[in-house]
Amino acid sequence: SASVTIEIDGERGRIRPAKNMLPPLRSGGADGWYDLANLSISRDFIRGEFRLNGANKPKMTIDRRAGHISLDGLTKFNGTCTPLDADRKF
């Protein structure tokens, strides 16, 4: 059991991966947060990627209809999203 936290503000976003997803050697990130690059937000999906180190740049996909999230990098993660804003699904 692990959790991933994502914040999106306009066209910018950041992600805090679960600690067990973090490789021993990593670059960037502040207080466990990593900026999302190539962020794309549509009605049905939110997509982006982040850099943990030179060899590991996981891609993130959130299916806004189903409420599923996946991270695809050297370590894989799949889960269910829970919005913090109760007025919207995602």
C-alpha cells in the first residue's frame, strides 16, 4: 500500500511519489516533490512525466473518467484517485 500526491495549478504540476518508488540515486526534487513536465490536461486525461534521475523518467496518466492513476517508469504504480476538492471528480 502506497500513495502518490499530485498538485496541479493551471498549466503547472508537481508530484510526490511514494517513498518506496524512489530510487537510491535521484536528482532534483524538493522535499519529495518533482515537477511534472509535458503536462497535458484534457477533459478525460491528465498526463505528464517527471525525472527521478537520468535513467528514470516515469510517465503519469490519470484517467479522469474512471479515477485511475498509473506511473510507468522503472518502477510501476497503479491506483485509484481520490480528489481533495469534493465539488469535482478530478
